[in-house]
Amino acid sequence: MRRLRRVLVPVRFALRRVAARPLSLAGLALALAAAAALIGWSSISAALAHEENVRLRLREAAFQDRSFHVAYTIEALGSDWAAEPVAGALDRLDPVIDPAAHVRIWHSRGATGGGVRFVSAEGVSVSGGRMPSTRCPQGVCETLALAGDFRVGQLVRIEEGTNVRVVGTGSLPAAALPDPEELGRRALLVGSPSGGLEDYLLERGSTVLVTAPLDAEAVRGTALRALHERLRLETVALERAGPRLDADAPLALLDQLADRGDVARTWVLIVGGQGAALIVAFAAFAASARRRDTAALDEQLSTLGATRTQVWAARVVEAALPALVGGLVAFGALLLVARSVAERNGLSSYFVAAALPAEAVGVMAGVLVAAGLVLLTATAPSRRSRFGIGALELAALTALAFVLWQTTVMGGLDTDRIEAGEGAGPLLLLLPALASFATAVVLLRALPLVLRLGERLARAAPFGVRLAFLTAGRAR
């Protein structure tokens, strides 16, 4: 109990000291909140830009590059054995794909039937004539020419007793058949074959092609990795359904888009961290003006019987409180902003987690911790050796050495490595916080020299200017 009191006494004293200067606390907390919010807002902006980039890239990509493909064969006299598993996969992928196009192409036998391939498909565009009817008047089924030198009205003999009539010309949509070579040199679209044509097709094998492009408006940049895994599992499950089935998905495209988003977020965090470092440095300058007041209050604590540990505990609480308050304010504001951005752009709740990932929150926390340390050292009495180097300077030199090691030896800021996903590690994300600490210490130590130099240069200036420099230099 006595130990607990020893800890609580300096904490209470520090809180009273802070409460006596509410404006100072508010100013420092707002400055540190701005530093943390700058990093968080950069992450939110990168996530939103990533969403827009994913939609744009998917719209620009060719159908074959952004489509889920399934191809399987049906043997002669066989049934459509893969229709059920393919339909199940399409139903599960329905939220992220456009309506699938089904094309069935019956194999031709060289010269038999004039080497004609018959096709069954939907969404055909007619360029001449009309679409074939679903009936076969007088046993002659109507067809539409998709490839070859057919004429509207031409009667095509398939085999003895089996004829078809060409009633129009047209083409399949690009999304239905990414490879036009599948049609061969002569192809006819059939409506609903019956009679001799139905028997003719039944005796021949066929290939079924299913193409379902990704819906650019439904795919979210926050879920690219999950979608990649989902498509991979669907392709594996379909290929296990039978040896004559091949499934393919745009996995490479999704990986490329996801990697690009990760690289952009890394660069944004680095840039945001640099801006936050400047804010922390200026906050340290503002806090250092209270160095003499802090020393006087520490002397009061010592006079009242406080130990050196209790004095440092009070000082730590004073330095940590602005960082803690600023961090809570920044994180709460960023959550509201992320939710507002998600609602305004029609994004799911997963956008909030993606806009403020663990990496961004970690960088924010690192900057706030560094800010607390800088505030602690900025208000502490300066105890340096005769060479001007103390514990603070050694810590700054260590941080600076780590930054130089990470950027030069390890290639942490090499663009090629970051784009390849090799340089964006946790150590890289610590660089802004360490840079802020080193920068603040350097500026803190350089400011008195600058003020003294200004006082010497202003000796020939008016008395008021020299007095201002002299007073500021002594205050440091």
C-alpha cells in the first residue's frame, strides 16, 4: 500500500501541475493530435485512392484478363456433367462478377458436314437478316452465320437427310468468347435443334465455355487478397470435378492491384511520417520554453521529500499526458472520418479497417511515443559532459545511425525494392518516428547557437533587436 502511494503521489502532483496550465496542455495535445492525424489521414487517402484505382484498372482491362473462365468437354452421347458444379461456383461468386456467358461449340469432323461447327449461345448481335426461330419448319432448322462465307437464305447440307438454312449473320459478344479461333473457319448458331440436326449434334462431342468478367463496381480494393484466395479455391474445386475441366481466374491481375496498393500505402506513411516529424519538432520547441519552470517545480518536489524516482515519474506523466490525449483525439477523429468516407463512397465497413490498418496505427503510436520522449527531454534540465554530449545526444545519434543504416545498407527507401514488396517492413515504418526524435534533438541543440550568433551579429543593430536576441539566448 505504501509503495502504491509513492507512485500515486507524483502522478497526482503532475496532474495538478498540468491542470494549472490547461492552455499549454491543450496546445501540445492538439499539435500531437495533428501529427498523428496527418499519418492517419494519409492512410485513409491512400485507401480511397486504391479503391478508385482498382475500379479504373478493372474497367480498362480486357475481358479475357479480368474474367473467370471455365472450359470442359462433353463426349458424344453424353450429358452436361459439369453444369451443376459450374453453376454452384457462379452462384458463390455472383456478388463480384457480371452475368456469365455460356457458349457450347459442337466439334466438326473435317469434311463431314462441310467442316461446320454449330454453336449455342446467348447475347448474339445480328448484323444482317434475323435471328433463327426455335422451330424447324419442314425438318429444316434455321441458323445464323457466325463465321464463314454463308449467304442469307442459303441451304446448307450437313449430311444425308439433314439440312439447315441460314437466315442471318451476326457475331458473339467479346465477353462470351475471348478467343474467336474457337469458332473455326465456318460456324453456325443454332436455336433449338430438332429432328435430324438434333441427332447429328448428339453424336458429336462439344466444348462448353463459361466466361464471367469481374464486376469493376463490386470488387473492393480492401478485399483483393481475400478475393484472390476465394477465386483460387473455386478453380481448384472445379478442376477436381473432372479431368476434362479447366478453370482459370485473373489471379495475377488481383495480385498486381493488391501489391500496388501496398506500395502506395507504404510511401504515403513515409511521407506522412516526415510531416508529423516536423510538427513534433515544433511542439518540442514550444515545450522547451518551460524548462526553467519544470526545474523549479522539480526543486519543490525535492524540498518536499520526493525521491529522484518520484521526480522523474511526475515529469514522465507531464510529458506522456499530451501525447495520450492527442492520440485519443486523433484516433477518434480518424474513425469518424473513415466511416464518413466509406458511407459517402458506398464502401463497406471493411474500408475502415483497411484505411487504418495495423501498420498505420503502429506508425501513429510510434510518433506519439517519440513525441513523449522529445517532450520529456525538451523540458528536462540539460546535463551534458564538457564535450556537450549527454544521454539525449547519444540517443539522437543512435536513432540517426539506425535511419542511415536502414536507408543505405538495407535499402529501405529503394523504390525498386519497395515496389517488389521487399523493403516495406516494420523497421521501415519506424523511420518517421526515429527521424522526428533525431530532428527535434538537433534543432533543440542548434537553436541556442543560432540565437547567440544572432546576438553577436546584432551588436551593431538597434538596442531593441540585440536585447531580443540576448534575452532569447539566455532563456535557452
